[in-house]
Amino acid sequence: MSAVAVAANDKAFETVRTPDPEPRPIKIKASDVSVFYGEKQALFDVSIDIPERAVTAFIGPSGCGKSTFLRCFNRMNDTIDICRVTGEMLVSDANIYDPRLDVVELRARVGMVFQKPNPFPKSIWDNIAYGPKIHGLAKTKAEFDVIVEESLQKAGLWNEVKDRLHEPGTGLSGGQQQRLCIARAVAVSPEVILMDEPCSALDPIATAKVEELIDELRENYTIVIVTHSMQQAARVSQRTAFFHLGILVEEGPTNVLFTSPKEKRTQDYITGRFG
Amino acid sequence: MSTTAPTSTDSFWHSEAAIARRKKRHGADRRLQIFGITAITIAIGLLGILIVSLVSTGYQAFVQTEIALPVNVSSEEVSRDDPSKGDYRDLIRQALHAEFPDVGDSEFRQLEQMLTRNAQFIVRDRVVSNPSLVGQTTTFHIPMADPIDQLNKGVISAETPEDRRRVSNVQVELFDQMEQRGLVSTPFNWGLFFNADSRFPELAGLAGAIVGSFYALLVCFLISFPVGIAAAVYLEEFAPKNRLTDIIEVNINNLAAVPSVVFGLLGLAVFLNFFGLPRSAPLVGGMVLSLMTLPTMIIVTRASLKAVPPSIREGALGMGASKHQVITQHVLPLALPGILTGTILGLAQALGETAPLLLIGMNAFITSPPGGIMEPATALPTQIFIWADSPERGFVARTSAAILVLLGFLITMNMIAIFLRSRLERRW
Ligand SMILES: Nc1ncnc2c1ncn2[C@@H]1O[C@H](COP(=O)(O)OP(=O)(O)O)[C@@H](O)[C@H]1O
Ligand SMILES: [Mg+2]
């Protein structure tokens, strides 16, 4: 902890960046984002560009601020009273911390999937239809039915649940629940989907399915995923960012970061020397 | 343990010390279980004693001695156009004369007193509601006066010397005669539920108290339910965490611990003396009771709101639901079973509350059920209070019966609460 304070004072934490060989358009641009929980600083001047229609993975030891950073992207940190965010965050070139911006709209454009599957205790159909309903994306039952089917198709869940759309979503298995949550996020046609350790509560088979799904979704959505599993980051992401003690240490193309990290701390972490 | 464990674990677990330890441990387990069983036995035993003593004194109030008396409602005495006027007292006398022609003038008064004093009004009310009875002889079932009722139920014994009982020898003889002629019956006492209070035990019922309690609880519910939920939602979901809300929180908890009689005094001072609301009205009763249930409501609602898992809120917020949508569409529906259970328990508590109602005059003697929340009324617990204070023998049984009725309502409400809880409870 004191090491962080020293680092903060010395400004000795330049992020090591490796650009993509063929650069992609940028979807999210964070500049000097710091986050404070009350007096305690959890993130120190993080700057990163998130490419469009690709998977960006955040890795790092637990408590290093991955979730905190992810929750800045859809302003979920607003819901924590003591949390304060400074710096600039642009999604599609619009500053999302602009006071005139409506968070409801932002969260429709930047969807989120949580660590623990959290379907609403309602029917599968209602779970999917909820977002479109509150954002006014559909009116008639037929329109909703189309959205529900499409979203479940995209989440690869349609064949498993099409006969029980009106049974509670909480009755599904853990992996199915998580895919239901992904379908729920997809239903409002977001541009970005944030995933905070989406597989940490799932068994290996369910995890494989979700990873496969993430790979498919990449074609249409910008995905940012937090994971504590380096294998998962290596499997699903195109770019990886390594965080340590609230600092973005290194970011670059996933294969580069895992095969030839430039920072000592990154190397130590991915070779399992700490974490 | 690791320091004392010998190298061979097998011999360690079979050593004498180990066996002694195991015995001790099992003994302690057994003792704890025995303590628990004893405690439960005592609790159930006390409850049993309460119920048995109430039932053994109260059961007699659930039946009422009646006499079947043919009364000729002659068109000379009662006009068909306005049956409410007419000398019904005389009609009863004539009927008694006709039924018991042998009774001499000196003893006739005693015969007359064997019927309830309101016999004439009972007959009148029946005739008014059905004017076609005029000009006919109809058999009326008329409650017998309290002493005769007690004689029939064996509370007053014919063996007791005449000067030490409230029934004369003539009346005992007449009663035997009536019984032999099959005029006496002891049917279920519907009057206990459908009559209002009366000075005469044989006519006194709980209708006024039940309706009064119902109105008071209705007012209490209408005030404390919305106000309690709104306050709890604000405190739990919106209020900033600062010194002011801390003070509010502590004081709500304090309020829940204030003795109810204090709320009664407050009601007396504020609602009656300052706002000039009517005395004895269920409106005021309900308002006073709501002061009492409100803190309970707020605490229960907050606990239910807290119990809704944060992941549900996050999910909804993450979908772009705004705060009010999260609360009304997700949190409140999930908290509702808990809130309802708490509400019913709070109302049950309010139903049994006596002291504040005494202070605002809901222990008045009122002979008709209230027609609305502004009319004077009693409530079940205050009615018990009034009856327990009455000297007539018949009120002893009626007090117990009223307590049983009150307990019946309380148990029903608690069962509904338990049913709701087990039925609607959600597990995540
Ligand atoms: N709601 C909160 N209130 C206070 N501190 C928090 C809160 N959430 C996270 N933190 C702190 O911020 C730091 C980063 O946490 P987090 O972003 O959850 O880490 P990660 O997701 O990388 O494991 C931790 O030190 C944690 O204690
Ligand atoms: Mg985390």
C-alpha cells in the first residue's frame, strides 16, 4: 500500500503500451481516470484505448481495481455513495461523465454482465423483455417475442429454453443463467458489453460455452472482460491490460503480452510468481 | 491437541482419557437438549393453563338459555301500519298469562322477571321487520334473564338456600315446569357475535367491539402501511448516510420501544383536545394505534428491503433501470412478502392493544355497533376490560368468551402471517 503511495507521488507508473499491428477503430478512450472510495484511492491515472468489435481483457491480482475500472465505463460507480471518479472517459467520442448525459441511456448503450449470474426472479421471457420495455424499444407482444428469440439465439440459449420461456429464469443452471444475463444485456442492442468475471461461478463446461459465446459476440459488440484466469484472457481476448495495485502496468495485443511482456511485474504475474 | 496426541492415533482415540472426554461431550449435548425440552414444556404448559382456564369459564357464554313463548300479536294492540307503536309489554304479559294460567297475581312478577327485560323490544323488532306477524300467534325464542340462565347452566344451584341465591323458589319451580313442557332450549349464542353491548349479560354481545376494532385497524392500516413503506424506502434507498439520518434511525427504534399508554396520552392531548376529534371514535383509535405500529412497520420494511440481494439491484441498474424503476419493479415486489408479514404481525399487536384506547375513551358503554369511523365504539380489548369490571354473574363467562374471540382473531392473523411467509418466501 505504501509502495502505491510512493509510486503516486513519484508519478513513476507509466503504462507500457504495445500497439496493435493493424490498428482497429477506438470505441472507448479513457484518459487519466482515477477512482477514490472515500479517502482511499483505488485507481491511479489509468489511460487506455479500447478497440471496437474486439475483446479486451483486464487481468491482475484480486483487489487491483479491475472491477472498479470496468464499472467506470457504464457509471455503475455512481451507485456507490463514497465513490468518486476523475479523469475523462469517452464512449464513441462522447464524454460519459458529462453532467448532461443520461445514465439510463448510457447503460442501454453499455451493457453489463456480472460475476454472479443474477437473472431477475421472473420468467425467462420477462428477463429478456425487461430492458426493451424500460427503454421503449418494442411495443407489441409480437415485437417483444422477436427480440426475446433473437437475443436468446445470440446467447446460444434459444434451443435450450424455447419450450419454457415462461418459467422462472432462476430455475436454470448456473451456466444457463449467465447466458440468460448475456442475452438480457444483448436485448437492448448495446454497443459495448462489460463482463466482470462472468465465468468465475461456472463449471468448466459452462465456462467453455460462455467463452465460445464471447467469441461470437465479438463480431458485433465491443467487449471488455475482467478475468482472474490468464488462460481465459489468452483464449478469448485480442488485447489484454494488466493491472497491479490500482495501476495499469502494461497493455498490448494478447499474444504479445503473454509471450513477451515488457514489464517485470507483468512477467512475474503471468508466470505465476505472485497473484 | 497436537501436543498431547501420541504417535499412534488409534490408541489415542481409544485411550481412557479420550473415552471420558467423549462421555462428557455427549452428556453435555444431552443436558442442553433436556434444558430445551423443559423450557418448551413449561411454555406450552403455561399456554395450556391459560387456554383451559379461559375455555372452562368461557364455554358457557357460547350458549344461551331461551324460552319458546307463543305471543299473539293482536291487531288491537299493534297497528299493521305502524307496528313500532304498541304496548308490547302487555303482549308479553298476556302471552305469559296464557301459557301459565295457574300463576297467581303475586307470583306473576317473578315469572315476568325470568325473561330478559328487553323481551318486549325483541318482539317489537321482529314485528317491525315483518309486519305480517300482526294478528297472528307466533312462537318467539326469547333469551331468559341472567339468573335463570345461570340456573340452567348449573352456576346457580337450586340446592342453595333461597336467601343466598338470586333465583326465588317460585322461579325454580316455574323453570322446572317450563323445562318439562319443553319450552326451554340452550342453542348456540349467536348474540355473542351479533349483539352490541348491553347492561343485561344475556343480551350483551361483541358486535360493537368487533366492528370498532375492525374500523380502528382499518384506519391504522391505511395510515401506517403507506407511510411506513414510504419512510422505509426513503431511509433505505435515498437518504444520505449522515448524522441526521442516524438520529432519525435511532429515534425510530426508540419510538418502537415507547409504552403504548404514552401514545394514548399523546392521542388524547393532540387528536382530541387540540384537533377536537370525537371521543371514543375508531378514527382516533386507529390513529393512535398507527403511531404505535408505524415504527414497527418501518423497521420491518427496512429489513425486508435490505434482504433483497444487491445483485438484483445491480442487474436492474446495469440494464439502465432508473432508481424508481429498480425500487418499484424489483425491490418492493421482492420485499413485499416480508412487508406483508410484518404488517399483519403489527396489526395483530395493535388489535390486542388496550391502554391507548382506554385513554381516548373507547371503553364507553355503547349499545349499537358504530356505523362509521367517526361514531363512538369500543374495541375487543376494551370490551373485555368493561365486561371484566361488570358485577353480573353472566359477564364472568362472557369476559372469558370475549378473550377467546380476541385470541381467535390474533391466532388467525398470526397464522396468515406464517402462511404468507412460508408461501411467498424466496430463496436466492
Ligand atoms: N464499494 C467499495 N467501497 C470501498 N472500497 C471498495 C469498494 N469496492 C472496491 N473497493 C476497493 O477498491 C479496490 C479495488 O477493488 P476491485 O475493483 O473490486 O478489485 P478487483 O475487481 O480487481 O478484484 C480494493 O482495494 C477494494 O477494497
Ligand atoms: Mg472484481
